[in-house]
Amino acid sequence: MNILVVGDLMLDCYLWGKCERISPEAPVQVVDITKEDKRLGGAGNVINNLLAFGANVGVLSVVGDDDTAVEIQKLLEGVEQHLVTQKGRKTSQKSRIIASHQQVVRYDKESKEDIDPASQEQILTLFEAIIPHFDSLILSDYSKGVLTQSLTQELIAIANRYTIKVLVDPKGSDYNKYKGAYLLTPNKKEAQEATHIAIKDSKGLLQALQALQNIATVPLITLSEEGIALLHNGQLIQKPTVAREVYDVTGAGDTVIASLAFGLAQGKDILSCVEFANLAAGVVVGKLGSANATLDEIEEYKSSLHQSSIASHIKSFEEITIIAQRLKAQNKTVVFTNGCFDIVHRGHVEYLDRAKSFGDVLILGLNSDSSVRRLKGESRPINSQEDRAYILAALESVDYVVIFDEATPYSLIQALQPDILVKGGDYKGKEVVGSDIAREVKLVDFVEGRSTTQTIAKIESAVKANNCV
């Protein structure tokens, strides 16, 4: 999936601190800055969202000949960069001061006038050369002068010649500059300004979408906590978002358009793409500042809403290693346990439920079929590794299942670096594999009279009794 982003690049600076007093010079807060970080903003936030999804991303834009542009280029590492430098232009930089998780003030330094004709020509020349290599195009318009009226129309016309879908995050009140695009994503306020239609109910929403259909094939309006509305086969469809605590809506629109482009590039239908975008937006509004959502975070969010597929909780060695690193970076307590779990019974379920109680995320290492045979003999396992993994992944207490083939899970534990290692009570006085890696080992007693061996013995006994009869 190769997605090109054209639009206004910005540098978002965050100054984090605490406020404990009022200035004696004026009735304003004094913020003691303790940390500063810089992130891509504007079209750059769209790029970050696409990268988080695993897409290959290209960027085409105009920047000034200043230090801000240099910072942006550094932050665009790993992105196919096509940047035109216009002398004398100020690259957009937005600085936010945040105290006690609240934004206190923002100050901007930027040029907002249209880029000059020479820069527009350079953009077009580059665009003609690279657009055949991309699957979809996002026009991220922040009204900072890159996407001029004529340039935008020419970009859309060229993309349409190559049958490449154009998705637009619009700005301003004149949407004629986007005519011919495949999809538009204005929010409610922007849609009202562009269509001059008050959106107070479903009737106004339908009328606004119908008006926008003169501009784009798929008109869509984001409705904040009410989700996303679109026209589908002439009908009004509204996909509600799922309520969660909202910390910051900054950049949520960038997440939506990136999610839609990513879904469409995968060949998904528009309704599935909208559902995916709603979930992604639900993740990012729970973070502070312009943020993005990984596919794993979206799956975890779906799981918390009981909407995720069971198979999505079964991971490869490589996948679970990356997930564990991310969880640790988020200060989540990672719990690990392992076993054969051949015929899942009440004892297993209670054991796993207890294991999960020791932390935030439970990762279960599952012995492969060949590993079980080496441990328990050729007659085992009764159930295949695929079936065992699927059943275990369906349990509420289990966040992820990963199959390993070795006699012990030591290599897996090395890769995951779990905080808590859980084993059965029969390991009292014995060495637990991986205890030298985990911060703590917890032993959980098994439920008396519940074991796979006993279950198999009961079945065999019943079979013998029936044969005797």
C-alpha cells in the first residue's frame, strides 16, 4: 500500500510543565517547563497515522528555507520526501504550552499566503513523475497556502487520469477547488459553512451531504462524538463512535482521513473503512496532543468493546515482540504464562483469570503440537495447536496467544521481557524457566480435581465400560 500525501506540513512543538503560581507582572499563570518535544503536524500528522498502520508513504509539499523545515525533514525519516523549498517563506510552527495536562496557550509562526507560481510548477512536475507509483492520494489542506485553487484542481485531474482515488480533508468555504475528488471529510462546522445548510437534525445532514455530492463521489461528514455520516447508495448512513474518555481531539480528523485511505487501499468497502476510522479516532482522542493509533491499539480497543475477532489475538513471535515493546513503553504491566492447555477445563480458566489479575496484559505462550509430543508422548495433544490457540484467545482473561516450538519458552520470555511470570503451584521449590528475566514470579494453585490427564482418563474409562457392555 503506497499512499501519497500532499498538503501543508507543520511542526508541532509541545512545552510541558507545571503551574503553581500567578505572575506578579500580570494576571497570568507562570508555567515551569520540564519537558519539550517536537512532532510532525498538519499533513505530517496524516503521515504519522499512515506510518503507524504500516503503509508506505510519500509526501509532496512546500517548505521555507528555515530551521523549522530542517526539523520537519528530520522527523520525516522513513518517508519518501518530495519537498520544494521556497525562499523567504516561513514553515508553519505551532507551539503549545501544557500545564497539568491542560493546554494553556498556543502561539504560531508561519506564512499563510499562497505558494508562488514557481513552487506550484515544481509541485506539478514532481507530482506527474511520482503519482503512477501510488495507490491513493490524500490532499491535507490546512489553508496555509500549499493547496491553491488551480494547483488542487490540476492535482485531482492528473490523479483521476491514473484512476487513483483522491481523498480530501478540506478547509475554507469554497469546495469547488476539490471538485472531482473521490472523498471529502469535512467536520460538521466546516460542512455547514461550505453548503450554507444548518445541520440540526438528520434532514439537515442529508441535505448537506447531497450538496457535497456535487463535489465528491463520496461525501462524508465527521460528527465528533456522534461518529461519521455519509451518503451510501443515495441513503444517509450514520456510524456512531463508541463513547470513551476524551483527553484531546487534536488531530482526530487526520486520523480519520488516514484510516479511510488505508482501508480503501486494502480494497475494503467504504462502510468497513468508516467503522475502522471510527475505532482509530476513538484511540487517538484518548491521548494528549496530535497522536496516532497502531493496528494493535485498534485491535485492543475493539477487544475492550467486545468487537475484535478471536483470531486477531493470536500473534507470531515477531508480532508479539513488537507489541510487548509498545506495552512496556506505555508503562503497562505485562504478565506471561505458558503451557500445553490441551483440553481446556475449569482449572485452566481459573488459573488464567488469576494470572491476568497480576497485571494489565496477559500473554500466553502455547506449546506447539511437536513440543507437546516431546513432553507428553505421541498420543498428545488431543487438540491441534490451531484449535487450542483459538479457544484460549477467546477467553476474556487472555490478551494474546503466541505458539512456540521449543521445549521451554525461554527464548520467548527473553524477547518479551515480561514484568510478571506465572506458573502453577506445583512449581513450589522448583526453578521456573525465565525467572532470571521477569521482575517477579507468581505461583497459582490449580483447582483440585481438574486436569487434562483426568479428563482423558474419564473418557478412556467410559469407552472401556461401553465396550464391555
